[in-house]
Amino acid sequence: MLKIGLTGGIASGKSTVLDFFKKKNVPYIDADVVAREVVDLGTPGLAAIRELFGDTVILDDGRLNREALGSIVFHNEEKRLQLNSCLHGFIRQRIDELSAMYEEEEAPAVIYDIPLLIEGKWYERLDTVWLVYVSPEVQVRRLMERNGYSREDALARIQSQMLLDDKRSFADVIINNDGAPDELYIQLEKLWHEKLLPLYNK
């Protein structure tokens, strides 16, 4: 089973790339979904967050107040690292369970959509890393257009993550999304036919 780590950044178009391969019925593991599952009501993950950040991040019904937590970690690098460290073990365990399930089903390939693929060293456990890349100026412009952010806010969001230029050295495949959608899909069809379809035809 080929384990593909898919990485990108905010407004890079990673979701569009993942959607393309979903339509080809390539199984995937979405770490954002897993991260939500591990902090559901009554989970050890939620208890760990409460212990770390206090009751201000918990709603009256006991669920996580994502807005309150987000406002804390977006403006405080130390708190953001604490949160990532806190949840890492819970997320890793669940991803390992899903990975084992796909291995058992003999899936030819699985895409791992993990935001901290490089920073959390997830890539070391996978076979290949695919980076959805956009140049910094395009990334800023798309974020301003899509979310209505000021240039300053867009830059702050981008700089809160590992920069795409820093991720390039970890990537085996670079999918350039600076251009029009048609240009992106040409690259994706090429990847599908060269890298994945042969695995499904074995």
C-alpha cells in the first residue's frame, strides 16, 4: 500500500487536489476530521484540552468552544505548540487505526491529509510526500479574496504555519497551483495515470 502524504498551506488548493483523488475513489485519511473526533464530548482528548486551557474553552453543554480556543492559539505561538503537543498522541493513535484498516482491506494507495505532515514528522512514516504549492504572493491574494482578510491578516495566517517554500525540500512531488484550474487538473491527471493507476491495475 502506497502511503501518500499530501501537504500544502492555507489557500494553496490542497482541498481541490484531495477532491480530485476522492473522485477517483482513492481512500484518504483526513487528520482534521480525526482531530475533531478525538476532542468530541467525553473523550480523553477533550479532557486534556480542558486541563491545559481551563473552562474558558468549554461550552455550557460540555463541548469544545472552538472559537475561544482558536482565538487563544492564533495569537500565541507557545499556546499553539502546547495544543499540538497535547493532541498529537490521540490523533496518531486514531490515524494508525485507520491505516491498519486500509492495509487489511489491501487498498493500493491511501492519501494522508495531515496539516502538520512535516512539522509533526508524519512524513517519516509514509512512502512519499506530495506538496500543493503556490507562490507567496498568490497565496496572500487568494486568502484576501476568499476570506475577505486584510493583507496584514492574510500574512499573519500564512506565517502561523510552516511556509510552503520551506516544505519544498521535503516533497517528492510538487503540484504547482499558481495558474488556472485547468492547469492544475492537467498535472493531477498526469499524476493519476503515472503514479496511481498502475497500482490499481496490478
